[in-house]
Amino acid sequence: SQQGEEDPQALSIQEGENATMNCSYKTSINNLQWYRQNSGRGLVHLILIRSNEREKHSGRLRVTLDTSKKSSSLLITASRAADTASYFCATDAGGLSRLTFGEGTQLTVNP
Amino acid sequence: DTGVSQDPRHKITKRGQNVTFRCDPISEHNRLYWYRQTLGQGPEFLTYFQNEAQLEKSRLLSDRFSAERPKGSFSTLEIQRTEQGDSAMYLCASSFSSINEQFFGPGTRLTVL
């Protein structure tokens, strides 16, 4: 199984609702990053949270990290149709430079 | 545009042909990474450079694959004798250091017929 695993695999909500995506990982990390990917496009960096941080905000995004449970969550508040995309978490598993990604959560925000 | 750029954006080739992709990282970043992504999956690491030194290669990087970063700036990824299984999106990313954000380019979509 992969280092980063997102849950749920797919999420469909109405515009204005909040969306929460979860990520679990297996080995120790220095940081965890969340990315967004629109269909067929490159990855857009959303937020990086370090292992000594518990929560981080950026605009409508809120990320939490629980290193004891080896899990992270991404909350998008007041979702918009433009938030429709795949969301990936990525970890530097074991402190390595390369990132290990999960399979992503496909978020659909219905107008 | 000061982001990561990749060229070409799309490449269609016939099985057995060689292809080469180019990546230009963000100028002040000394680390450059290559990933591959197939449909419905997350990106998978291929290799990375710190300046011109190639420091790690994935087992996914068979001997048909070679990457270079000759002057520590842009990088090329070459696939020799392409196979249909090489069809994927090839993504390049760069970062200032190992503990900083990796920023991705738009990717090169390879289709092997």
C-alpha cells in the first residue's frame, strides 16, 4: 500500500459547503504537502505543514497534522465550483527528498 | 513566467522511437525532480538532482530512461525504445532545498502508439 493514502477517494458536495479530505501515512516525515490537480494539468501546491506543526491556514484552506496518528486533513471552506479537482497529499517519507503521493481524492463541487 | 516550465506539453510517438523531454526549473531552485503519473494515480518518483548531481533514481527508471542536468539548470529526460507502457504524464518539479515546497510544471503527456 502507498505511503500517502487519501480518504475518501471521491467526494461530491454543493457549492458553499465545506469539504474535508483525509490522508494517512506510514513512516516518519519531516513535512506533508497538499496539492491540487485539475484534469490533465500539472499539480498546484496548496500548503506545506511541518512535522512540528499541528495546524496551518491559507485562505479557505485549513490543514491539520497529527503525527501520533500519522494522519492529516485538508478542509476547504465555502467551496466553489472552481475547487473541483483531484487533491493529493504527499510526504517526504523517512525524511527523503522525494515525495510519495497517494491516489488522491476527486472532489466535485456542484454549482 | 517564473514557474517551472516543461516542453513539449504533448508528445505522440510510435513504439520503439526515442523521445526527450525538457524541464526548466524555477531559477533559484537547486533541486529538480522527475515524476511519472498514470491515469487515476498519484505521481510516482523517478529521479532527482541537486545542482548537476543525480542523487537518487527509482526502480521505475529502467535502463531505457536517462536524465541529465548538465549545468545544474534545465534537465532532460530521455526514453529510448519507447513502449506502450511508457504512456503517462511526465512531471517535473523543483525546490529550493529538501525541506521546502516542491513546485510542479504543467507536465508532458506522452502517448506511445
